[in-house]
Amino acid sequence: MKFLPRRKLHEHDLEDEIRSHLAMAIRERIEHGEDPAEAETNARREFGNAAMIKEVTREMWGWRWLETLLQDVRYGLRQLRRNPGFTAVAVLTLALGIGANTALFSVVNGVLLNPLPYPEPGRLVTVDESKPNFKHGAISYPNFLDWHRLNQCFSFFAVSRPTGFLLTGVGAPEEINAAAITSDFFPMLGVKPVLGGYFTPAEDRVGVAHIVAISSDLWRQKFGASPAVIGKEVSLDGKGYTIVGVFPGHLDLPMGYFSSEDAYIPLGEFANPLVNNRLAGLGIHGIARLKPGVSLQQARAEMKIVTDSLSGIYPEADKDIGAALTPLKDRMVGSVRGLLLLLLGAVGFVLLIACVNVANILLARGEARSQEIAVRSALGADAGRLVRQMLTESVLLALLGGALGLALASLGTRASLSALPATLPRADEVGIDARVFWFSLIISLLAGVLFGLLPAFRATRHNLFGIVKEGVRASSGRTRSRTQAVLITVQMALALVLLAGAGLLIRSLSQLWKVSPGFDPNHVMIFNLTLPPQMNQASPAAIRAALRNFDAAVSSVPGVEAEALSWGAFPMYSEDDQNFWIEGQPRPASESHMYGMLDYIVDPGYFRAMRIPLLKGRFFTASDNEHSKPVVVVDEDLARKYFPNSNTVGEGDLPGRRDPHLLLRNHRRRWPR
């Protein structure tokens, strides 16, 4: 510290000046005939208290507060070192409270507070197609093209659709997650390629050569991170794709079913005959970047003008179809925001209880130190000086607890993540960063003042004369003060609130565990099945035969109780949306005004494998195949909503016969490829 040499120089000058004044006063008295010894005594008496003069002079220098603070810190550290048992209990108590808060704050910071890792993330919004009965639906590709062409509010607008491929010819065959994207996708997010370049609008069209961009993870895993990968051809589902770029993995976007993708292809060459059907959503969803100066409300108003104009041009497909715009961050973290803030509030109660605990300990310790405080006060220390000294000790305790708590938080963060939902967004961004460090420091300082202020004031309000007179024995024998009783009451109240909240939470979780999800997830294993690439050109009959052979082979494995192939039927994972109307009722004027439902395609063995109970009617059998009339099995929610006055299967309650009373129109099927 640069001021210390100057301070020593000033101290030396001050002592020289005091000695010089005393010497001059003594010399004058000797010259007037006083005895030298008597002259020195009288001069010192006339000069006054040299130590007090030094004290006043130092205060005038302006750094006395720093010197006093350093003295208080040194004295506080000595006091803590002399009482290791008290120090250990207080520090550990605070460390647990501060550590729990810091650990959970690191999760809140990573998920909620940190901006998304993209340039100007506040301008990024998700774009979905909204219908009267479904707000966030898939966008048809022709609608996207028109929205992209007609809007004046987006600087970039891209859509994506999850898919998958069988990668062959590079090591062992492997099923990889992929996304079909439009050319604006990576430039909009500011994601730069590790190698190669972006898709161009000219390449994002049907009929161009097959191209693909891969993730850096797949690049390292399958290609050894070789720079020569650009221009190399790989086989995806038996077709040759030329690698044009390598992009960072783990974008962690709400792009569909997968948390990260291994490969990206232009959506314009997506191999699905319905991609250009305005009635087909195909699981396509959008992300856009607002132009500078354009607010979310302005963009919503602009897109309403666009969708209303298309509604007049394509009334069958786009009647009452709108564009739902949501800030990207809200879309990603909205489902967990309330849970994280609730948990942060709960651990805040834990810190308050820890503070009250330590305050009680300090009160008891203040009673034991009352003799020391009384003596210091008698020697001239004012109440403010004593309060400052005791607050310094409490803040030192809190800082030590905060340092230990920060260390515990680095371990507790991982435990917090394991206790939270596995689908927690942005989990890879959670960690101890500068904001978490400052949070830990601030709550440590606040905790130190919170639990130290009351004991400090309490210690300076004793009858100091009586304490000195009675001695240590009398002071140590006094009964517990009313202040301690109040603190204990507060502590018990906080603990009661926390325990009540924890009890309600445990009770709610217990009730949730008892709620049947409608299936039995125990002992169920799922896996993906990909047929050889040559089966892409096979006839439907050959594909069905291959799948049925696979069914038979798996069913014959010892220990397999039931087996089924399915499309999008893993619960809470994915599904298809269907528009329908009820036979015998007038057909709605447009697709957007039809009833909506989510459906799954399954084998007859699915219900047995998932142990789904049958309420009425029957399940599928082997005779329900491509040669029979269509049949469906519906859940009781759909039956209750659309058939509230019917009680028999085949008459509309739970249609399960071959002549169902649901006439399904398959216009918005999300096909796997």
C-alpha cells in the first residue's frame, strides 16, 4: 500500500515536532531559573497529553479511519483465534446458510439472469403458428416463405425442424440427431462456423446437391477433427451429402425433440412430399431477430397484418391463423422460473435461521465479555467505537463463513442440478462466476451486519459501573436477557415457516408420486430403430414385413414381456397433432376451426408394454392392419370433452370399433423423414 511510507514519515515528523515543543518549553523554564527536573514536569503538564495530541493530529490527516479499521480487524482476528470453539460453530453455521444460497443462486444466475450466449439476445424471439384452439403450433413451410417475404420487422427469420439420419461409411453405422434449417439460422444467432461456411439462400432449395453441416462434436468423434473434412461426402440414409461447414455443438435451443444436433441440412431439400403443403405443419418452428428499434409489440402488430392478408388469399388453410411471438429466453426458461425463485426463497429462510443462531451465540458471548467491554468503556472508549469493534468481529465471522460457503457451493451446485428436473434449460451454463462471487460476498456482509448489530448494541447498554463493581462472577450469573428470548422466538418462527413449507412441498410431491400417469414406466426400455438405407426404396409391403420380423425377433428374447414399435409414442416426448371433426356434425369452415388432438401411432403390443388400463371397448389386435378399416383408441379426457353425453363404445364415448365415430383428417402429420 503506497501510503504506508508517507504515514511513517508523518509519524516521525509528528514525534519530532512534539519533542521540539517540549524541549523549547523546558529550556524556557530553565532559563527562568527552574530546576531542570521540575521544568520538565511542569512543561509536560502544560503541554498536555501527548498521546491525545497524536490521536487528534492523525484524525486531521484523514486516514485515521483506515488505521482504526485495521486495528479492529487485527483485534477481531485475535479474539476469534482465542475462541476456536465459538469461531468454528459460528463459521460452520453461516457457511451452510451462505453455501446453500450461493449454490442455488448459481443455478438461478446461469438459467435466469445470464443473457443468452448470442449477440443482442434480447432481440431474439420464437415464432409459432397460432390457431384458435392451439397457440403455439407448427408453421407450414409455404406460410414461412410468405411470412419471411412480407414482414418488415425481422432482420433475420429462420425455421428449423428436428429429424434424424443413419450415418454410414464413417466407422460403425450410427443414428444421429439432425435438424433441417433455413439459411438465416446460423447468421441470425451469430454462430460462426469452426470450419467452412453458412448455407446460402441458393442452396436452400429443392433440387440442389445434397449438402450438410456437422457439429464440432461429430467432427471430433467421427473425423478426428481433420480440417480436410470440408468437401468430404458422407452417407446419410444411403444418400451422399457433401460437408460444407462445421459448427459448434450444444446450441441448447428449443428446436424440437433433441437437446443438441449432430448435423444440419437445408430445409428446402427436406425429403418430405408434404413440405410444400400449406396445410402441413411438419414440426417446423421459427426463431427471428427483431430489427433495431422494433419492439415486440410492434412486431406482433406487423405480423398480424401479414397473417390477415394471407387469411384472405388462402382461407381454407390460413383462416384465423396468426403468428405467436415469444422472447426466446422466456420460451427457454419460462417453465422453471417459478420453481427456481421458490427454492431461492426457501434457502433464504435457511440463511435467516443461521443468522439468528449466530446472533444468539454472540449475545451469550457478549454477556461473557461484559467485564472487558466495561473496562474499555471506563478507559475512554465511546459506544460507537465499541459497536464498530463488535460489528467488525461479526463481519469477519460472516466473511469466513462466506469463503467456506463458496467452497461448499461449488460442490453444492452439482447437487442442486441433480435434484432439479433433468430437462433444466441452460444447465451447462451453471457455475461459479463473478456474479455468483459478488452475491456470496454481499450476502456475507449483510449477514454479518444482520446478526452482529443487535448483540453489539446490546453489549454497550449494560450498567457498566455495576458490571465493574460486581465482577465477572456476577455478570456470568445473570439470567438470559429478553433480547435472547425474542431472538429464540424469531428463530423458532422462521424454522416453523420453513418446516411448514417443506412439509407442504413433501406432501405435494408424495401426492404427485401417487398420481397414476396412465402407464407403468417401471422396467420399460426404449431404443430407436433404423432400417438399412436400401429400405428407403423398398415397397410398403416389404417395409411392413421387415418391421414385423423385427417385432417377432424382439418378442422372442427371454425376459421380454411385451414389445411394440411406435412413432412418437414415448410419453411426454413427442407426438403428432391432428385436426378432426365428429361424423354427423357440420364440417368446420376451415382447418383452423376443427377440433385438435395429439395422437400416437403404435403396435397392438404397446398398451401391454406400457400397462395402460382399458376403461371401455378394446385395444388394437393383429387384425387391425393395412387391410382393415381405421380404428382409434382415445383417452378419457378426449371422450369426456367431445362425447360428454354418450356412454357406449361405438356411439361416441370411447370409439374403439372398426366403425369409429371420429372421422380423422390427416392434414398435419409430422412424418419422421
